[in-house]
Amino acid sequence: AQSVTQLDSQVPVFEEAPVELRCNYSSSVSVYLFWYVQYPNQGLQLLLKYLSGSTLVKGINGFEAEFNKSQTSFHLRKPSVHISDTAEYFCAVSNAGGTSYGKLTFGQGTILTVHP
Amino acid sequence: KAGVTQTPRYLIKTRGQQVTLSCSPISGHRSVSWYQQTPGQGLQFLFEYFSETQRNKGNFPGRFSGRQFSNSRSEMNVSTLELGDSALYLCASSLGGTGAIYGYTFGSGTRLTVV
């Protein structure tokens, strides 16, 4: 079974400051990793994904994440946040094969609040 | 191109009733997955359909069911509604195969309130 732990339920930061949202996962098989963002009253939008290759993944809106296999982590970072980045962020994993088609296992989410 | 469309956006039902939610995937996408989002349990996988076949199912009771039509549109049904079924139900579509590789696109969801 897989599990995802987002280490911070809420992260407050000031505008233009850097931010890191932490995600650890547990799985007995190889995984694909994702970060999604959810704005109020909306669905989920894919920020970035790691499938294979370079462990540093760049996504939309200036976000990037680094896959660390030894620490089973996939932390999300942004060097300078904007007010518009205020949202809830979800880390997710899926099996990199097998029969778990369509199944994403999500963390509990991290609410990022950017203050002026 | 149009995104994933879920209807209705909001729904209020009474305990014991049944409900049907609809999802139209992005044109050309053959895989549709459903997720339930609640404050207590977070995002949980319900099921996934590909070419009208259910390929995977989450740990939900049999009251939750779904189907996919030949045009890839999908519906999910919840019978004998309980208060705990109140949630945001999200639909996600992908081109198919291993959806993770192609990426999942989510709709805005249907917010179901059971009273």
C-alpha cells in the first residue's frame, strides 16, 4: 500500500519570500510523483510531475520539485511567491506500472497563505 | 479546447435518496477517474474507467457505482445517501493507458450536500 505525508498542514509566508512544501511518500514499488494545486471552489490543477530521469522537475507558475529516492521525498519549492499562489497544494503518488490505473494516492494537503 | 465538465456543480439531496453525477472528459480522453474530497478524509479514489470498462476501484461501499459510455462520458451513482456522503466529487480524465504518464486533468467538481 502507498501513503503520502505532507508534513505541514499550513504554511504562511510573506510575498516575494521563498517557500518549500514538504512531501514524503511510502511505497514498496516504483512510483510516479505529482504536485497539484487547488484554488477555492475549483478542481485540481497539475503543477508538475516526476516520471523518471532528472530528479529536479520544473513546473508551471515558477514551481519546481526535487525527487529524493533515498529519503522518499518530493518537496515543492518556489523562490519567490506571489499573493496569487495562495491555495491548497496536494502531493500525490501512483504506481509506475501494475494495475493501479487511474489511482492517485493524495496527501492531506498544505494550505499556502501568502501575506502582503 | 474544453476542459473536463462536471454537472451539476451543486446538489442537495435527502438521506436515503440516490444521486447521479455526470462527467464529460476532454475530447479524445478515454480514461475517467472519480475522487471524493472531504475535510476529514481528504481526496480518496473511487474508481476509474477506460473504454467503458472499470479498471480499478477504491475502498468504497457498493452504494457507489459508475459507468462509462461509448463517447467516454462517465456517470457515478450513489444510492441510499448518507450524511457522510456529503463531499466534493471530482472527475479526472486522461488520454488513457497509464494515465500518470499523460497526466490527469480534473474538473471543477460537484458539491453534494446530504441533509
